[in-house]
Amino acid sequence: MTDFFDRASELETEFREQALARHFEQWRQSGLSHCEDCGDPIPGARRAAIPSCTRCVLCQQLAEK
């Protein structure tokens, strides 16, 4: 009986890891709508030009210095 529960726990862990990986990959592909540093909205034109951007232009410039 223990083997059954161990296997169920393994499958649950595997399923959760796959779901998280899909979620973060989707997030990475689409980027954010708000800057991760200052919280201001990232303009749509910037998100369209750089889909994976996570910072507004100003914060990105500061990060690159």
C-alpha cells in the first residue's frame, strides 16, 4: 500500500513541476505588463517590440549601467 502512495506523491510532484515550468515559460514569453523594478506600466509598444521585457525603458537603462 505504501508503494501506491509513494507513486501518487511522485506523480503529483512531477505534475506540479511540469505545470510550473509551463507557467513560467509562458510568463517568460509574454513578459510583464508592469515593470518589475518600479511597478509602472510597461508601454504596449515596448512589450510588442520586446515580448519578454520585464522592465520599463528607464529601469532597463539604469540596470544596464
